[in-house]
Amino acid sequence: MSAGAVGPLPLLSEAEKLAPGDRRPGYGGAKDDRAEPGAAAQTQGRAAIVRALPDLTERLIQAGIYAEYNSFRARYLEWRKGGTAGAAGELTASSLQQGVDNSHFEYWYPSPSIFKWRYTCAYWQSILNLVGSLLFTFDAYVQYFQPPGGDVLTRTWPNAIGATLFSVGGYFAYLQLINLSKDAEERIVHFWPDWGELVARAEVSSVIGTVSYLLGALIFNVAAVMELFPNLPWKFLLTFVDTCNVLGGLAFALGGFCEMVHNGVCMCGTASSWTPGRRVWWTSVLNFVGGVCFAAGAVPGVVAPSATGWGVRSFVYLNYLVGSAMYVLTSVLMVTMWRANDFGDVRL
């Protein structure tokens, strides 16, 4: 090769790839002020490429995995620098799932698809329960205060529509329960789960509480629909409707009690869980109170169907009004928990 020809650039060592100000003894010895202009240009070009990469911080925050990403990044950098402890290997789905206990994010959301699916289910559950409880409250208000214009339609249809929405919301909660063991949206089941897998993943209080809410909503829905047919025999209608309301209210109360057990609000929980400052504490307690009120409001129609005085009516509809208001508050709390990426309701 002639003296004027320019040969290929030599391969750069790890030390030469670093900017001159970044060289440290651990990466190739002392600083070398004789760095070639070509090496500096390549270093600047790489830095420009890195700066042009998109910032995914907001997407990681929205997905609820920003803290886990930062933790892995810190451990990985420590390992790459030769530290004795760190996150060796690559950040893959399989490595995240291995050895993860139920206090870790990846235990409940092992893939982005299942995270998004549960995010959507929790949203609709919260919204449907909120709208349904608002209709319950309106119906109970009309029944108790009897304002002008409160006819049969305003005393029946809001209750029936609210019961339907509550039933659909209960199904979304049940849908989340039966798919706790699924790691991808493609494996979702809609009605009947593998109960062996479910019991291995969920607590007994979670299963009983979620199923109780769904059954209670469906039973209460039957009673609400029956009230739309006033031509049926009055005694049969009253007894049948109130019997269903008692059973539905008891199922709601059982669901609320299971929530308190699950979240440590009752005596069988830990002392540190008895904290009224937590949203889950109020949601569990108010759901239980709402279920008790619904059951109590239906009792007079079963034990004394012929009693129609104002005292009995006020007891019935005041209980329904208070219980409906409790469910409005718990639904609002569920929406706030959903916004905080807490998709497990208060039973999961």
C-alpha cells in the first residue's frame, strides 16, 4: 500500500469507545489524551443516536411497571460493572415469572396483554356498579320521600335497570376471578374455569365473596324484573319479590364479609390491616353495611306481607336508601382504585 493511501480504521477497544472524559481505570486504564479524531467522531455519532431514541417513561408509568424497570436497570448496571450482586441475564417474560411470589407485580400481570385485559374489566366493573347504585339510590329516594311526579315508572324501571347493570358488573368481577391463573389474553375463559388452578391461586374468601356478589345480583335482578308486572297476584308478587330481595341482600352481605376477611378488616386479619385510612378498608366495610341494609329492607315483606303502614314502608325504603348510598360510595372508591392500577377490586 502506498504512503498516501488511507487504510481501514482500526477496531476500537472498549476503552477507546468511551468518550475521553468517561475513561476510567476499570475500562482500559488511565485517560489517553492522544485519542484519534475518528474515534471521537464515532463516539459523538453513537451519543446522537442514543439521544434520538424515544422516551418510554410515560408508557412504563401507565403500564404500572416503571418501578420494576428502574429496579432491574440498577441491578443490571451493577452486574455489568462487575459487581458481585446484580440482575444477571436478560429481562424476559420467562425470567420474570420464575421465582416470583404473590407480592410482586409479575405474579398477577405476567404479560402486557393480561394487564390490559384486567385493566379493561376493572374499569367496566367499577362504572357499571356506580351507575347501577345511582339508579338504586334514585328509586329508593322516590319510594321513601314520594316527591311529586313519582309514579309507577319511577318506582320500578330505575330499580330494574340498576339491577341489570349491577349483575353485569358482578359478572366482570367473576370474570377476573376465574382468570387469575391466566398469563395471556388468548387463554381467557368466560364461564367455567379450571377450579384446581383457581383455588391454587386465589384465596377461599376471594372465591366465596365474588361468587356471592354475582349470585346476589342475579337474584336481586329477578325480583326487580318481577316488579315490572303489577298484574300478577299482589300477595304472590310481594312475597316472591321480598324473598328474592332478602336472599340477594344476604348474598351481598356475605360478599362484604368476605371482603373484610380478605383485607384483614375483621378479627381474623392482621392488626396492621385495621387502618381506616385505606380505601380498601372503607370499601369492604361499606359493602358489608350495604348488603345488611338490603337484606333488612326486604324482611318485613316476608315476615309480615300484609303490613302496609307508613312505619313499615319507611323502614323498608330507608334501608334501601342507605344501602344504595353505601354502594355509590364504594363504587366511587373502586373507580379511584382502578385509576391507581389496583384492578383486583377488594376481593382479589
